[in-house]
Amino acid sequence: MPARWTWTGRVLFLLLAVESLGELLDPCGSIVPEAPVVPLGANLTAVCVLKEQCMRDLHVRAEDIFWRTNHVAVPRRQYAVLNSTAASVTLAGLSLLSVQLTCNVRTFGQLDQNVYGVHVTAGLPPEKPENLSCIVPEGKRMTCQWDAGRETHLETNFTLKSEWATERFADCRARREAPTSCTVDYSPVYFVNLEVWVEAENALGRAVSAHLNFDPVDKVRPNPPHNLSVSSSEELSSILKLTWVNPSITSFMRLKYDIQYRTRGASAWTQIPPEDTASTRSSFTVQDLRPFTEHVFRVRCMKDDGRGYWSAWSEEASGTTCEDRPSKAPSFWYKTEQPLAHGSRSVRLLWKTLPPFEANGRILDYEVTLWRGKAAVQNYTVNDTRLTLNLTGDRYRATLTARNGVGRSDAATLTIPACDFQATRPVRDLKAFPKDDMLWVEWTAPGQPVTSYILEWCVLSDRAPCVPDWQQEAGTVHCTFLTGTLEESKCYLITVTPVYVDGPGLPQTTQAYLKQAPPSKGPTVRTKKVGKNEAVLEWDRLPVDVQNGFIRNYTIFYKTSAGNETAVHVDPSHTDYTLSSLTSDTLYMVRMAAYTDEGGKDGPEFTFTTPKFAQGEIEAIVVPVCLAFLLVTLLGVLFCFNKRDLIKKHIWPNVPDPSKSHIAQWSPHTPPRHNFSSKEQMCSDSSVTDVSIVEIEAGDRKPLPEDLKSLDLFRKDKASTEGHSSGIGGSSCLSSSRPSICSSEDSESARSTASAVQYSTVVHGGYRHQAPPAQAFSRSESTQPLLDSEERPEELPLSDALDGLPPGQPPFQQSGGPRLSGCGPGSPVREEDFLPDPAAQPPACGLGKAFPEALAAGALGPGLEGPIGGLEAVGVEAELDEGLPKSYLPQTVRRGGYMPQ
Amino acid sequence: MDLRAGDSWGIIACLCTVLWHLPAVPALNRTGDPGPGPSIQKTYDLTRYLEHQLRTLAGTYLNYLGPPFNEPDFNPPRLGAETLPRATVNLEVWRSLNDKLRLTQNYEAYSHLLCHLRGLNRQAAAAELRRSLAHFCTSLQGLLGSIAGVMAALGYPLPQPLPGAEPAWAPGPAHSDFLQKMDDFWLLKELQTWLWRSAKDFNRLKKKMQPPAAAVTLHLEAHGF
């Protein structure tokens, strides 16, 4: 079933296609003109003619015709009904190159039907071709070209036509892709005038160029000469002969030539004067060439009368001229290598190799002749360009010639002055500057005539030594450029030395750069001193190797971490700079740039912080404060000193000094004691009193036997006589600091004036005549640890003696008198050793039964008159008294002091 | 005497022509009709050019004919070439030719030779050779035109074409291939001889034309004064 449907479909399609094709083949009308081509901007009128059959079938009239251009309806005002079957349309000012114009009718039911369509093409007629010209390459066909003129937008044919007076040649149709030239397909006949012209034609018109009448031989471009060869002449070193083969056209046409040459490696060609080559030839001799130089030649030709075209250049050919003697003497200079020593000096003669255009050949060797005065000293033949000579201190003259295969150069002369020669007369106003990629040196000549100038130069560097290059200039030259290979960004040290007949003048030096560049490194800035509001920056000069140019200025950039950058320009001669108006206690970042003429380069950034205080500010505050404090202290001390009594009264109550107490001097004449003991005699020099102090310590139980013996003696003496002691026993005013008369049970003791005496001074003598009953003082009530241990060290066990004392505390250390062990001339008793210890005094160990005699003696205190006589009489006692103030322990009431009760 | 008379006539004719043209020459402007001089010079150059062309062509064509025709010393008798115009002429006769006759002889000779050459062209085989022959024919046609131009410039009428000559080469019925080649050989040889002669003819004419040119110059100078 589907196959059948398909077949039916095909039949239907075919029927429809045939029907529509029939309609197409037999349209309902037609448009005149059929394929209109109109000039751009012109008007077009087209007429649509309907067939009557169609009009009847469709029921339309000429009025029903309407037009469309490119599917857009044309306004009806442009229509015109010509008759019952025809209507026209006028399209004004066609601006489109291609327009589709259709004629349509509207049938019943507003059905539009296309009747006919044409394609309207717009364009421009061709312009007259201009500038027709033809060229006839030798042996080829003629080609002519022209300017086609404006674009026509239409297919335009260009035809080149040519004819003789008697004959016409075939047309040459320009190809579509190259419409402005055409090559004819016949060989032109020379010497017969030909007339050519171009016709341009398209649908809108035809244009013919001007006719060109010429002889093809006048449009010839000959083939270039070939087989060019160059030969040199042995006789003349400045000529080369060229030969070549002419193109075949010379058999009927005369030629002229253009010969060019250049030296090998050069780029510019030199032309032989045209008048020398204006006729047909096959060889030419070129003159005035440089000897021993390779030259390259080329040649071309054209018709001798100048009509036609130059041929292409021939292939190049080269030849070398023969050698000639060197045309110039070499540059000649010298250097003193070692100054005069031991009558000899070393001089190095230097010269330059001649450039090829002056050497005129291969230089074989150099001949140096040395003259002293008028006589030639020595001849040297050198292959090198230097010669070291050992000369005396005299003046010499050296001549130099260069030799090649043909001959010698002129001689260069150099005067080597004597050792004592003083160079003077330098050049003036020496300056060096770059120009045209060369380093020029300019100077003003000195007044005297100069033979020549020597220019020396070298790269100035810290890394490498100055290795000078040099060149010689004639004495008339005042400006030249350095001939060596110079580098950019290098500092050149240039020295110019004028050379006079009698020797060299004083050299002058300058510096220059071929081309400057920004420094390759910036200066490293650092602080030399930083103040509160200023900082002194310093930097090192840039080494010449990194300068790359003349440093024109420095710029210091500084800023705080948050602030704007400030720039300061500094003269390049400076190496330090003071930044002022800085803020204290601020971090600054500073960097520095060095500038040459070509730009600058920043150095590394450096940071520093300004201090909070200026230098000395702290000192300015602290010192006065300290001084003031000191003053106040001093004043306080002074005040205290002045008012010490008052203060003392308040702070330290007047404690009676027991050492100043006097029990009594009741025994003014104590019998001499020299019979007691020799030991006491020994100690008489010192201020040791009779009081012996025994240090009783835990680990030292052994009493000093001698002392004890003396004490023993003493005690016995006391005991035998009237041992007396300060009124201790029975005193009830021990702690009273004020002198007072205490009541005493004993009238005897009442006579003793001592008051508040805590302990006794045991003075032997005194009432030794009295014999108080020792039993009366069998026991002392004093709490003071009087010299009980001294009394009976061997009898009293330590535990008894120290009863009531805290363990380990030396019971008598502080109150003891001078130690006997230290007795001697070198052991003075110091007061400090006997500083009182009031706190220790009251609980001082009681005497117990140790000093019954002493207590008895105390109780039997001497009378008022007693002590004076006693002290005077008894030397030992006197000494004791003198030592008393220094001793605390045995407080004696001085005269006028407190008397013990 | 005839020859001299002819020469004199020629000179007189030349002088007359020049004198005739002189009034037409603007005194200080020579851009007008340059006279026959340039044409004669050009015709002379053309003969030289054709001579150069023929040298190449003959070499090729004789090689095409093969030996012995291409041998350098091949000098066959002139057989069956009577129809070709002879260039060789007695020197005295040649000298005595007047310009018109000289030009007429040249014109007629080249007309004939061209006809023969076109026949040669038809038989040639190689394409390159055919092209060379065609170009040579064209050049010869140019020479004829050039001569006609000179004759016209000098006021001579062109000779009438000979009846029967125009159909050109009619191959003889009894011509063998060798004889045909012989004819070709002689045609080329005669062409060369004619070109040599023409070169001399036009050189002579050229020289003749120079005195009037000098006269014109003198006249101009006189006029200038």
C-alpha cells in the first residue's frame, strides 16, 4: 500500500509540475525591455503587456497591473496605463546595482498573481582608458597597459587594437582578471610604426583611448648584457677592465650602458659617467680605483637614444686591483715603560697597521730607524706593530716605514724627548661628546704649530685597569671621532696630546660617554645620625662601573609609613644630606635615586625611626631632679644634725651611760700592783683595765689560766683587802636612767652615788684598807652577769654561771672588756665591740654567788673623795679610767656623773 | 651618361622635393612633416633588422631542409629559380639607378619574394619555424609598407602589382622534393642578397637626403638672422 501511494504521489507531482511549467513557459504577459541595463541614477520605464486570453481568464484589465521591485510594491503614482492591455512603470534614479522588477495582477478575491519578472541591472558606461603605454621585451611579445578609469559595475571588455598603415593586427582582449593590460600574440616588427589603442565596452557604452603611434623599437627593453668579466692591469693599479657580451638586439640597434661598481662589502654603488658609456660597446675600463681592492661591477643597457627601457642589471662580477706602495705613513707613537734608572730607560714604540685603502697591498714588514742627534743609531725590521727599546736619557728620533710587495711608505717621524724634557703647551678647551653614534673629540689648538695629535682613550672602571687605545690625527685637525669600537654606558677617559717638532706637549684629559644610560644600581642610603626632628643621611658615591653616565643629581625620597612621599634633589657632589622637620618617634622609609642624563635608578629602601627624645633631653630632666633630691636630703640631714638634741630627746631617751658612771674614786692611792703579776705588767701598755673579760662560750670552757690567775689574784687581793664593787647589790634603781639617789638598805652603799648601775666596775684598790666582812655580800642582787666566771671559773660550772641565759648566746661577749688574749700593742679595744645592748642588760645573768666580795665592795662604795686620789695613785686604775669611755661594760660614773647608789 | 643623368635627376628630384617642402616647414618649428629622411632611415634600419632575422631563420630553415643545404660551403647552381627577382646587379648599373627606380625595384622584388615566402610558409613543418616564417613575412610586409611610405613621401607612385604574381607560389608539376628544396634555398639566398642590397640602397638614399637637411638648417639659420 505505501508503495502504491508513493507512485500516485509522484504522478500527481509530475502533473502539477508540468502544469506549472506550462504556466511558466506561457506567461500571462511580458515586460519590455526584457533585460534592461540602465545607468546608475537614471530613470527606467518598463511596460507590462498582458495577453488577452489571460485577461479574459483572470478577469483583469491593464488597470489591475501593479509592480514590485525586489518584492516591494511600487507606488501607483509611478504607473501609467497605456492601453487596455499594457501599463508602464517608471523607476526614477536607480541607485541599486541589481533590481528585480515584477509585473503582477490582482484577480478576484484579492489574489495576487505574478505575470512576468525582469532583472534590472544598473551600472556605468566605461571611461576612456588613459595612460596607454607599451613595452617590448627583447625577444618577447609586446605588452601594453592602461588605466581603466572608474568602476562600471558591469562586465566591461577592454580590447587592445593595433595596426599598421597597411595592415591590421589581431585584437588583444584583456583578461577579466587583469583588465588593464594585454600582451599581443604576435611579435612586433621593429622600425615599422604601429598604432595602438584600447577600446572599453560594456552594456552601457564604449570608450576608445587615444591612439598611440610608435615604433616598437622605441619601446624595447633589451636583454641585459651577459658574461660580464673583470680583469686587472699589472701596469696600473687603479684600473679594471670590464668585458661583456651584448644582447643580440645590438645587431640592428645601438645601445648605451650604465655601469656601476662598489668595493666589496660596501652598499652604495658608484656610477660611471653616462657620457662615457653612451655608445655600443662590449668592454669598458674603469679608472681611479683604489689599489689592492676588490670591486664588484654590474652593467645594463638600453637603446642609445634613450627611448625604450633599461634592461635588467647584468649578473655582478668582481675583480681586484693590483697592489701599489703604501700611500701613507703609519700612525706612530711611543710609551715610556720604565723611567730612567742606571742610565737606561725602556721605551716602547707603537704604530698602527695601515687600513687597506692606505696599505695598498699586503704589508710585509716595518722598518724602524733610531737616530740620536744626526746619526742613525740602529735599524730594526719588525713584523709586529711594536718595538721596545732601551735608550739612554738623551733625545732620540725614530722613523718608521711600512713595506708591501710594491714599495715603501713615506716615513713617519717621532721625537722621543730627553729625560729632563718638560712637556708644556697643552691643547685648550678639550671636550668630548657623542654625535651620530660616534664619540667626537674637539679641542682648540695651542698657539704653536703642531705636527700631529695623539688621542688615547680607555674605559674607566674600578674592575679593570685602563688599557688605552690610541689614534693619530694630523696637526691641522681640531675635531675628530674615536675610531675604535666603543661601548655604550662606559665612561671613556680621553687624553689628547699635541706633538710638536721637539717632542710631545702636555696631555689634556676629559671624560665622555658614547651613550649614557640610567645607573644600573641606585645609591645605598643610610643614616649617619638620627635626631628627634632630623636625620643625617649619608651614602657612598656610585662606582663608575654602575654609573652608566654622568650623575647629574641625586633625589632622596622619604616618607612615613602612612604619609606622602617627599622628594629632595641633592647635588651630585654631596655624600650626605640632613633631613629636617621630621616627626619624632616615627618610622621613616627613605630611598635614594641617582640620575644621569638618560634616567635614574632607585637604591634600596632604608628605614629608621626618629627617637622620642632628643639627645640629652633625658639627662636634662634627670640630673636636676637628682640634684634637687640630693639637696633636699642634705638639707634634711643638716636639719637633723642641728636639731639632733631635740630629736634625740624624742627618739632616744637619755640613757645614762654606765661607762661614764663612777662608782667612786675612793681609793686614790691604791698600792702599786706590780707585785701582783708579771702578766699584768705585760699588759700595762694596752688600755686594758683590770677587768678581765672572759668569753664564755659553749665550746670553750677552758679559762685563760693566766688571766684567771691574775683575776684570781686580784680577787684574792680584793678578798684579802676590801673587795668593793659598784653599788649593785641591793640597788633598787637599776633601771632608772636618771641620776637619783636610791634608798639603800645599807648606809654604806648609800654613800656610793652610782645609780641605775646595772653592773659593777670592779676596781681594786679603793677601800682596800677597809675590811668589810666579805660575808655581807655573799650574794649579789644584780642581774648583771658580772665577772662571776672570772671570779671562779674553775669552781663555777658553766651551767650555773649561765643560768638564765639563752643557750648559745655568749653571755658576756658584748659587755666584756678587752680580751686578754688580744692584749697587746696591736689590739686596741674598739668601742664598737662594746656596743651596749640595753635589752640584754636587764636579764643579764645574775652574778649569783660569784662575786660576794665584789658585791661587798660595791656595797662599800668609796667616798666621794676617794676615787680621785685612788686614780691618781694607782697607775693601772688610771689606765682603766682612761679606757672606760671606750668600754661599755664597766660603766663608771664620771666625775659629775651619776653616782652609784 | 644615362646613369649620370639618372643621378642628376635624382638629385634634382630630391632638391625639388625639399624645396617643395620648405615652405611647409615652419621656420622655427620642426614638429611638422619631417620629410622622407626619417622614413628612409627607418627603412634602412628595418633592412638591417630583417637581415638579422633572416640570418636566424635561414639557419633554422636550412637545418630543416637538411644536408646538403645546411652545409656552409653548399653553393648549388641557380636552377629553376628564374622567377625570383635577382638582386645582383652591375655596380655601375646600380649606381646609375635613380631613386624612383631604385625604390621601385626594391618594392617589386620584395613583393615577389614575399609571395614566394608565403608559399614556403605553407609547406614548412615545424611550428616554431612556422612562427618564425610568419613573423618574417610580417616584417617583410612591414618593409614593403615602409618602402611604399618612402616612395609616397618622395612622390613616387607605387608600381602596379604584376598580374599573375599575386597568386604567389604555384608549385610546378615537375618539381621534385630536392628541386623544391633547392628553390627554397635560393629563395632564402636571394632574400639575403636583396636585404644586403636594400641596405646599401637606403643608405645611399639616406646620404642623399642629408644635404637637403643641411640646407634646411642653413635656411633656418638665415631666417633666424
